[in-house]
Amino acid sequence: MRIKYSADNQHWAVLVVTPVMARVQQLRTSTEQIVCDSTSSCDASQSTVTLLLSATKAGALPLAVVIHDGQSTESYTCAFQLVTEAYPMCFGGNAVRLSLMCMFVRKAILHNSVG
């Protein structure tokens, strides 16, 4: 388990990676398609739980679980920074650019606020 605070200390994230998740991170399928699923308002502090999953023939396998303070772009940025800092090669031995992950989050937030 690892914890990170944003530069301004307004956002936080907690990363949980079990030994099984660490093994899944090295699979070839972890380079192909990653599913990011978030559930919000999990407790009184309005925390968000985000699962990073690798899509395989056997179904979705977990890469990591990140608990963070909300669903803002800044909150997801803090969460994904923690993942990429703690496990820089977690996608089948490939590094992922943080900017790419955050771009998808911004699109999802914009889409959900419009629809």
C-alpha cells in the first residue's frame, strides 16, 4: 500500500497492489487493453475507488486498486501519478504516459457532465 498527496495537498490517493496483481501487470495482455472502472461516494468522505483491470480471455484481471478523494481531473491525476511512480512498467512491462491516462479521464468527466 502506498499513499500520495498532490503538490498543493488538496488531493490524495492510496494504491493497493497485491502479489497477484503484480503478476498480472507482467502479462502480455496487460499491454493491449486496460479497463478503468470507478465507483464514487463509497463512504462519508465521498472517496472514489478506481480499479485498473487487464482484459484477458479469462475475463478482467486486476492490475491495481486506487482509492482517491473524488472524481475531479486533479484527483485522477494524483491517483494515476501514484500508479506510474510506484509501478512504472505495470502495463506488461511497458511504461504508460500519465498524460494519456489523464486525457481519457478528462474526456470521461466532460462526457458525463454534458450527458
